[in-house]
Amino acid sequence: MNAAADLATAPYEAPAGLAGVSVARTEVSDVLGRLGFYHYRGYNAVDIARRGRVEDAWYLLMRGELPTAEQREEFARDIAALRELPAGVAELLPAIARLSPPGSLASLRTAVSATAQAMGCQPWTDQSDAETAQQAIRLSAIMPVLAAQLFRLASGQDVVQPRADLGYSDNYLYMITGTVPDERSRYAVERYLMLTIDHGFNNSTFTSRVIASSGADLGAVVSGALGALSGPFHGGAPARVFDMLDAIGAPDNAEPWLRKAIERGDKLMGFGHRIYKTVDPRSQLLHEVARELRSQRVEFAELVEQTAVRLLAELKPGRELYANVEFYAGVVLEAAGLPREMFTATFACSRIIGWMANVLEQIDDNRIFRPLAHYDGPAAPREFPACWQPGQP
Ligand SMILES: CC(C)(COP(=O)(O)OP(=O)(O)OC[C@H]1O[C@@H](n2cnc3c(N)ncnc32)[C@H](O)[C@@H]1OP(=O)(O)O)[C@@H](O)C(=O)NCCC(=O)NCCS
């Protein structure tokens, strides 16, 4: 056997991180990085976030069009009714919550996996498409309930049951804080949720489609996507932005702290993006919202942003690094009453909607993802070493 003989079929070698490679077709959303623009099914996503409700964007992603007022009301009623946990899950949550600190995505993915089991999710190949679509909406409706209840249990508080009479964002804040939020807080959190529902082929969306492409059930899809989202290069960034602001501490320390971090080779949390090579439009709207909320942190965050962008241009010329969605996300969420530990879990609650729209699209025209890797190890086939004493087969 001669491995070199296989060179006739030598594959195309994609760049690291699949940068610039298109790996699927989608009608869900797209990001035009040089223009600083992204859209949901063709509609400017920032405009939807400015003017609409979570239910509008959710309906658009799942049903293909923006709803009429009547359709929105009916959809909002339908999803509010789906907030109830399936039998057997509430009893598991205290034990799951004890395993990790409040806000843990590890706890959330364990709970989602259990929920999908309790809902009877099967490999989508073994159930009807209608059942899969219904489970996709139900899991998206339940995710905020799991996130909020796990948070309260892990922080030693009683759970707050969801209220079907509250809209998505009011109910989310209510389940976490125990109080129906004021209009400003609801408005702020809702902008964040709508801005982050979907964003092209980001890491966790890609993950969700890869898992779905094997025919796996939606519990497997969502727990895998949550794993991808939890990483600091993806959804794990916003709390780390706060850690960075805390570590900088005072305005005078911004320049020396950031310079040292960049020179050391650290990635500044909340800066840079694979696709945006200009200002991230999500960051712009969140910055506006943070100013409207008169967050105590906003002026300091602005100073850090300006200093970081200037230093990144000086020390990393040509890389075009600007604040991304995560930079002002924490400022907005904190000012709206959400604890820092819940930033990434909140992101998960909105992004699951994008994952589900993508997965349904994948299922509609599926081919299993099965790429290649360039083998770079010792030449094959190798001689077995004389010292190897195989056991009995
Ligand atoms: C988002 C991110 C993962 C994109 O990664 P990517 O497209 O693979 O970009 P790269 O890591 O190849 O970065 C390209 C160059 O810019 C630099 N760079 C990218 N983001 C940086 C950051 N936040 N701080 C400092 N330098 C950064 C890299 O060091 C690299 O420099 P080099 O050419 O000297 O090696 C990356 O920018 C990052 O880790 N940002 C911080 C985490 C974050 O905010 N994540 C949330 C994303 S919405």
C-alpha cells in the first residue's frame, strides 16, 4: 500500500478556522462584514431590534416572514404556554444546580439534555418533521426557564415560576430577579436578545448544524451548541469584559494595562471579529442603549473602548480590530438588573432560536458533514514495534 498513491484525490485544504470558506447554504441570516451589516432573512437585524419584540424576530426565523400584529399575539401566546417544564425535570434541577456556580453553561447544557429526554426527543430521522419543529420551539421557550431556575437554585434562592401573561423579556427578568422589570430594563434586555438571535455561520450555529446533520435529536444539538457557545472566544466573552474593566480599575490605568496585555499576546475580550472588519453594528446599538440607561460603567467602558481601538491599531496594524457585540453587552445587561454570571446564559436563550432555525433548514436538505483532515503524523503504514505485545483479540 502506498499512501502517496492517494494523492490523485488530494483534497482542497481549507484555511485554519475555515476562515472565508462557505460550508452551507442558508436563508436564515447573513453578515456582511466589510459593510458592518447583518440581516435576518433579508431584513436589517438592527432595525428589527430597534423596533420590534423578541417574538417578531423569533417568528421571522421560524416561519419565514415577519408577523402581522395578530400573528405576533398568537405566537406570543403559543410560546408562553410552552414554558412549562416537562414532567420529571423540575426535580432534577436542584441537583444539577449544585454541581457548578450560578450561571454555569455546563449546568444549563446538562439540564437541556435532560429536558429533551423528558420531552421524548428522538433522532429527527425517527420522528416527523412536524414533531421536530414543535420540539425546536418548545426547547427555545424552555431554555430561559432552565437558565433562570438553575441560577436561582445555585445562588440559594427559591425558583420563580414563569408567567404566561408576561412577554418573553419581562418573563425572563422576572424569573431571575423575582420582580416584573421596569420598562427601561425590559427594553434594554430585549434589544440585546433580539440582536443576538442569529448571526450567520458562527461557531455554535455551525456546531448545531454539524450535530443535526448526523440525524441526532435536538437535545444533542442544543447541548453541543451550548458547549461551543460557552468558550471565551465566542459567548463566554461578556463576563470576561467585566473582569477586564475591573482589572483596569481606573481611567489612568487603561492605557498601560491594555498596552501590556496586547504586547503580552493576550486577546482583549470584547474586541475583534472573524467577519466584521469595521464597527460591529450590534455593539453600536448596545452602546446607545447603555447610554440611555445611564449605566454607571458606560463612561469608563467608552474610555476603555477608545483606548483599546487606538492601541490595537498601533500594535496590531492592519488587523482592523474594533469592539464586538460582547463589549457593551455586559454594560447593558448589568444596568438592566442581570447579574454578571448570567450574561452567557442570556446569550444562549436568544441564540437557541437561531440554532433551531438553522437546524430545521439543515434537516430540510441534509447531507452529513464529514470533511477531511490533513494527516500530518508519521508516514503510514508503520512497522509495529518489536516491544508491542498485543493481548488476545
Ligand atoms: C473573535 C475572535 C475569536 C476572532 O478570531 P479570528 O478571526 O481567528 O482572529 P485571529 O485570532 O486570527 O486574529 C487576527 C489577528 O488579530 C489579533 N487579535 C484578534 N482579536 C484580538 C483581540 N481581541 N485582542 C488582541 N488582538 C486580537 C490576533 O492576535 C491576530 O494577530 P496576529 O496577526 O499578530 O497573529 C478574536 O478576535 C478574539 O478572540 N476576540 C476576543 C474574544 C471575544 O471578544 N469574543 C467574542 C466574539 S463576538
